[in-house]
Amino acid sequence: MFGLDKLKDFKKNAEEAKQRLESITVEGVAGSDLVKVTCTASKRIVSVDISESVLRTALKPDVDKLVLEAVADALAQADRFTESEMKDIMPNIPGLGL
């Protein structure tokens, strides 16, 4: 049976994992590193870096597309990191497939 102590441990471990995820950053890129987006593993965007050459030569729709690609890449990396982090602390509850 899944007792109260196990639930308290899970909650404590989840809070610790949440703090760790906020302190870890991942970087998404697009256009051969012409656009870089950095976010935390908890999916908070912390910076966007667009190459000067892109800003000078590319059309706005192209820049928009590169930014969206870099954001998507960063968020996907954050998802993968979070999934691996949470896998270690998720309780084994029969029937839930966790």
C-alpha cells in the first residue's frame, strides 16, 4: 500500500527536483546556431540571441521562423531533461504506468 510517509517523501523529492530544474539551463538553436534560445529545464526562457548577420540580411518572417525553431528546440530539450529527472523520483504506483 502507498502510505502517508511515501507521499511526504514524494512531495519532498518533487520540490527538490523542481528547484534543480530551475537552476539547470538548456540551449535550443536554429539556422546553424544563428539563433540561440536558452531556457531553464523548468521551461522558463532566460535569453534569446539572434546573430547580427541574420538581423541585417534576413526578412522578418525568416527571423520569426528561426526564433520559433530555436524556442521549440530549447523546450524539447527541457522536456527530455525533466522527464529523465522525474523518472528517478516518481513513485511506483501499480496500475498507473508511471
